[in-house]
Amino acid sequence: MTMLEEMGLKAKISAKELSIAGKKKDIALKAIADAIIENSNKIIEANAVDIENGKKRGLTASLLDRLSLSTERIKGIANGVLEVMALQDPIGEVLTGYKRPNGLDITKVRVPLGVIGIIYEARPNVTVDAAVLCLKSGNAVILRGGKEAINSNKALANIMRDAVESVGMSKDCIQLIEDTTRQSSMELMNLTDYLDVLIPRGGAGLIKAVVENSKVPVIETGVGNCHVYVDETADLNMAADIIYNAKTSRPSVCNAIETILINANIAEKALPIIKARLDEKNVELHGCEQTKKILGDNVILATEEDWKKEYLDYKLAVKVVKDIDEAIEHISKYSSGHSECIVTESLSNAAKFTDEIDSAAVYVNASTRFTDGGEFGLGAEIGISTQKIHARGPMGLKELTSTKFIIKGNGQIR
């Protein structure tokens, strides 16, 4: 039996315990939140090693930001655990119930998925988010983070395991694969005897590799090629504020925008206003010929690849479009199905945009940065699903469950 198979077996055993743990799960979550705060210095020390190694590997500033943990961020992680603890337990929820003519009582109830594998990259907060969401929803989890955050992940995983064990539950409901080679990820993708589902969370390359290679069923979380369309009726100051927030508040995350589309009727007025805001963060613009003509030589002429790209950086593609139909056509062609926004004062254009854009989250006059489990009132999230089967959008507790039918009779036979 390989190391991962042993982990899988332990996870299956602990998943049975979790499925009937009830209120014990909340006791474990409180212990985890307390332990994270108590061990902040230990976490920061481990994270400092990852940051130093990241600098040596030449990670970009935005990737280093994703990797970095501070006292404030650790408090935020712990608060996130408490928010999940406060959420209603989805397990056992009766979704429907009815009586058949033959006297059978049938109920459909919510149950855990079982054992969940998570493959993710350089964001140590995912280690905690994933673990506590799985725990609350009654699932055991096997975590496999990237090499960039391995020291942070080990510290966090050990703290959580010890906290769970301290309240009398199996620490094996949370396990971390410490081998960050490609071999371990490939083995995890083939762990069909133990994993019920595998969720990749990271960049396009990681998600594509998991979807194409996994024999375990995959819930595809999204690459974020997100757009803002500025309609001809838009309040331009509002548009500039939304674009500035959606691009620069945290450019390395999946709900940050990568392309803005500007209606041609307002482009000459709108683009300088928008650029002035983006200049505050020195955002590099890759624009179409019309954008370059309006804004000048400091705009890089966009290529076909720019419309497809998830920059995850202070870079933004810009295109002038003739109308809302061309904007919708562009988004439909290039979007990853994550989050899109229209800035408009037209009710009919807002309705057209929300009706015709087929993404997990569609906004009218608000930043795409709200696509987040916490912001949607779901607590922490496991990721943003861009697929249409089982779960779509922020994946909170209910999205980590399945259902089963319970049938009660008094001797009926068929």
C-alpha cells in the first residue's frame, strides 16, 4: 500500500465518523480557530521561509502577495473558521418528503460527499478554508498544496490536526500530502478507491491538468478571465471606480477582471477617466487599435492572446466595441465563465446582459470582486465552480454535499 493509499484509507475511516458527528464538528472548528491564533508566530515563521524561497524562485509580486501571511491575515483566517462554525449544518437537511400511493414514505436528505481531495497552488489560506468547509459538511479531506507554500501548509495542517484530536475526534479527517512533486498529484488523481471527488483550485494550467488526467470525478473550479462592459449609458465615475476595484484591489485572485470593453459612443470620454484611475496603480494596458488611438503610445497593442489571458497582475486588456451585442459576443467567446459585469443606467441593457451572459456570476453596476463565498453569505468557499454539473459559483457547504433517499414502509413488496 502506498503512502497516499494509506492516507486514503484513514480518510475513509474518519469520514464515517464525521458523517454522524453532529455538534462535535463545531467544537472541533472552535478549537481550530483558537489554535490558529495561539500559533500565529509559528505560522508566520513557516511562511517567512516560503516567502524567501519564493523570492529566490523569482515569483512575481502578485504571487508573493497570494503566498504571504501576516498577523492580520491569520486573524482573518481564524475568523473565517468561526464564520463557517456559525453556519447551519447542511447534513441531514430534508430537501423533500412525500408519501406514495402504496404507503411508502420517501424523504430526500442531504449527506456528505465522503472523502474530498483538493489540489491547489500558492495560497496557504486555502489549506484552512478547504479543511474547515470539508469538516463542517462532514467530509474528510486530503490536501495537496504547491511547493511554494509547503512550509506554511505543513504548519497550518499540523495545528488543525492537533486541534481536532484535542476534542476527541480523528485528526485524519484532515491530511496534507507533503510530497509536492508531480508524482504525488498524479497518484492523487488516480486514487479512485478512496476519493469521492477531486477539486483543483489554482491557475489554468493546474485545472487543465487535473481535468484531463484525473480518474477521480472532478469539480472544476474556475480560471477567472472576467470582464467589465461599460455601456453607453454608464455613469463614468462609477465605471472607473468599479474597474479600479475589480482590477487593483487584489489582481492575483480569480475574481479580478482581465478585460474591459468600452462602448464606442463614449470611448473618447470614458477611456481617459478610467485610465487616470488605473494609473494610480500603474496598470499596464493592452488595447485594441481604437484604444491606442485614443490613449496614445503608452498603450501596448493587444494581440489575440490578450483577450484569452488571465494576467493575475497589474495588466488589463481593453477593447472598444460598437454596442452591447458586440460586448456580449466578445465575452461569450473569451470568458472562462466566472464573473462578468455591465456598468449601465439602462434597465433594458442590464436585463439583456444578465439574460445572455452565461457565467457563474453576472453583475450590474458592482465589482466582480464580490464573487466570493463570504461576500455571498456562504462563509468560506472551496473555490468558484465554472462548470454546470452539481455546483456553480462559490462552493460553500451545500455544494460539498450529495443526497440520498430514505424510504420507510410497513412490509410493502413490488
